[in-house]
Amino acid sequence: GKVGEEVTNGTFTLTIKELVARAGTEFFVTRKDRLNTILDLQSSIGASEKGKDSGIVNLSFQHESPEYSQMVLNEITEIYVRRNVDRNSAEAKKSLDFLAVQLPEIKKQLEVSEALFNDYQKNQKSVNISLETQGVLEQIVELDTKLQELDLERLAMSRKFKRNHPNYQGIVEQISAVQKQRDALAQKIANLPETQQKLLGLTRDVEVGNEIYMMLLGKVQELDIVRAGTVGNVRIIDVAEVNTTKPVKPKKALIVVMATMLGGMLAIAIVLVQKALHKGVEDPSEIEAIGMPVYASVPFSTHQDKLTGLTKALTKGRKRKVHQHNSVLAVDNPADLSIEALRSLRTSLHFAMMEAKNNVIAISGPSPGVGKSFISANLGAVLAQSGQKVLVIDADMRKGYLQKQFGLAWENGLSDYLSGQQTLEQVTKSTNVEGLNIITRGQVPPNPSELLIHSNFSDLIAEIKAKYDIIIIDTPPILAVTDPAIVGGHAGSVLLVTRFGQNAIKEIDYARQRFEQNGIDVKGVVFNGVVKKASNAYGYYGYYNYEYKSDK
């Protein structure tokens, strides 16, 4: 539509008074029903008394438009004032309507009473009332007038209140009291002569009717004046004003605080839910329950944690350089309980490998961060310390870091040998552990899996089997890549390293299935990083905090 034009769609008519917008702007008009509009207004308006018993009411209205808020609030207050005046005027009109019905009846009764009185006087030739009768007449006129007034008031109240209302009951009680007085006066009238009684009754009817009629005429005039001059008892002290510099909503500071709190709570809730849904195994018996023997339960080593932190500090900013620090726990602290657990694993492997096809051990894990490289390096050191000739190969050519634990460089490693760039002698490095050699990962190749499938890897295994008593190959996580399955096909024994509280039982079982799908049996599990419980024992596996040191 256009400004000033009337638009009709059959159900309503709309006239656009003014448009404040850019040319071409489209407006969508929605018509709400009356009930929802009232409910929306009620939810947005607020009222509160300014001070106790002050009679002053503060009104407020919330809306995104300042102009609309001001307009609505001013309109509401003006309507309230008008309604107050109309309500007071309506009370007067209701009373006038009632009197308009009663006046003709009272006037008719008065005319009948006057006619009867005049006829009686004519027939009796002007009978006069005695002094005694005059006194009784005045009393009975007063009582009958009072009864008529009370009865009219009762009729008016019956239009406003129910019969059991206290105000209505009060009028009924007044009528009963006046009626008792009149009944008592009626006994005096009965003692008067018959002529005086008749004259008294007629005179009473005329005077009472006249009193009531005049009273009602006065009421009508009084109500007409009240109705014409009704102003109400409500007035507006201040019109609505909007403070556009301080909007009540949104409270930005509060929103920021609440968003921060809710964000923190949500993050904590997500972490707790994830932890609940992905609860890691804390009892080795759960692993054994799915048919996988646990060869060793390795306690968490605080000493190794310090060594790892020191190694990271020394290697930071010094990539591609040889690091002289040695962070192999079996060398730095051979009495650590974790190393004692690995010595137990060494014994278990001695018997387990009797039936293996070769002396190659492949070590993997379900996921990163389980400590398979820690197990590989320290198991190799423990085996070498027992007098065996050991070779540890870092087959994690993507993220391997065994060289850091031995203070070596990653250059000239496995990937370089498999790609034909280096010989076996060039990639084999000695360590400060007698009998222990290592082949680092080498340069990161674009296709580690293809290098492992190549015949060069098979030739490597065939050559080193005869040179070493034990070969340990550290592989990537089995659920992340296929490299462990390729390496496992060349190994006589495959060990799966899981971490206390990190790997769920389904995750461990799925890792085993991945190996079995490639025709490889997992020999057993190394349960790593078992934490100390309140019973002063490590987890549930029975590695108690005992130490047995030699005498000095």
C-alpha cells in the first residue's frame, strides 16, 4: 500500500498514515487476536505503590520501542481515568433509573390517598382531628415515612448485593426495628373512636405519600447534579517518560557474567558427561574378562613424569639436534616400581615367547597417550640389563619420539632405510645401555604404510632376527592407522598397552578385533599408568608400595 491509501482484504481495513523507511523496504503486518494482545500487554506492564498507603501508583511498560512504550502507557492511564469517571457516573445513572420507576408509582398512590381523604371529608362534612389524634398522627407518619425510605433503600441494595450481604442485612434489621415501633403505636390507634381512626388512616396515607414523593424528587435532583459534575477520584501526576540512555533490557554486564558462568558450567557438564560415557578401565580383571591376559600392571611413576618434563624443556627450540639428556627410567632410577613391574613383564614374556614364531615383539595401543613408547624403551633397557642383545625400532614414522628418551637424533632412521637412502649399519644407533641398540623413526614420509608393506621391511626383519636376542617394535595406535597390523604380521608376539582410567573396555576389545581381522593374535595386555589408591595400593592389581633396597 501507499501512504494515505486504504487497503481492504475482506476482513479488515488498513490505512497507512506514515512510513519511515528506505525506498523499497517491505513490511509484514500481523494481526493478533484480542485475547493474546491483552495477555501480551499484561505481561509487559508493571504496577507498584510508591510508599505504603500513599495512594500513588507507579506504572511501567517494557517494549523494544521507546515510542511505543510511552504511547501505550499514556493511553492506559488516560483510559483508567476515564473509566473511573464513567464508573462513578454509572452509579448515579443506575440510581436515577431506579427512581424513574418508583416515582410514578408513589405519585399514583399519593393521588389515590388524596382522593379517598377528600371523599371522606365530603361524606362526613369536614370532620376535624382531635389533639390526641394529631399527636398519634405525627408519630405514625414519621414511622411510615421511615419504613418507606428503608424499603426503597432495601430495593436499591437488592440490585447490588445478595440477601446474605452484611449491608443488605443491616437494612432489613432497621426495617424490623421501625416496624416494632409502629406495631406498638397501632395499639394506641385502636383505642381511638372509629371516626378518628378512619380519619387518621386517610390523613396518614396522604402525608406519608407526600413525604416520600418529595423525598424522591429531591433525590432525583441531587443525582442529576452528581452525574453532571462527576470528575472521578483518580488523576495523573506525571505522564510516561522513556530514559533511552539506560534501557532496562538487555543488561549487558549481567549477560556477560551469566554467559561466562553458564559457559563454564556447560563445559564442566560436557567433560563430566564425556567421562561418564567414556569411563576408562581401572581394574585389570575387566580386561581379563574379555579373554585378554594382563601380563603386567605398571604403576604410574612420578619420577618418569619429572624426566618427561625435563626432556621437553631441553628439547624445546632445539629440534634436529642431538640431546645428551637420557630420560630412560630404567637407567635413571632402576629401583622405581614401574621398572620392577617391567622386570615382571620380562619374565612373563620369556615363557610366552617360547611358542612364538620369532623373537620380534610388536607393541601398540588403542589410542595415543597410553605410554607404549615408554614401555618399549624401558622394556628394551630391562631386557638388555639382563644380558640380552636388544634392538628397539621406532616404527611410528609419523609421531615417534623414542630418540628423545635416549638423547639421540631422529635423522637416519627407519624411513630412511626403507626408502633405500641408508643402510642398516647407518640407521642402527647404540645407546648408553650396554646391549641395547635403537633405530629411530627417521624423516616423516608421506606414505608410512606403503614403506612397511615394501619388501625392504621384510628383509630388515629377516636380517635383524639373527643378530639380536629380542627385537621390540614400537608402532602407532591400532585404531588410528593400519601400520600396527602390517608390523604385527612380521612379529611373533603382539602386546597391547592400555592406560589406567583412559581406555574403555569396548575400545580395548575393538583394538583386538582390528588385529584379528588381519590374522594377528594379541598375546596380552600391559596395563600402564596405574594410580595409587587410598588403600596405599596401586589400583586393583596388588602392586603394594613396598621397596626392597640393598644394604650399604
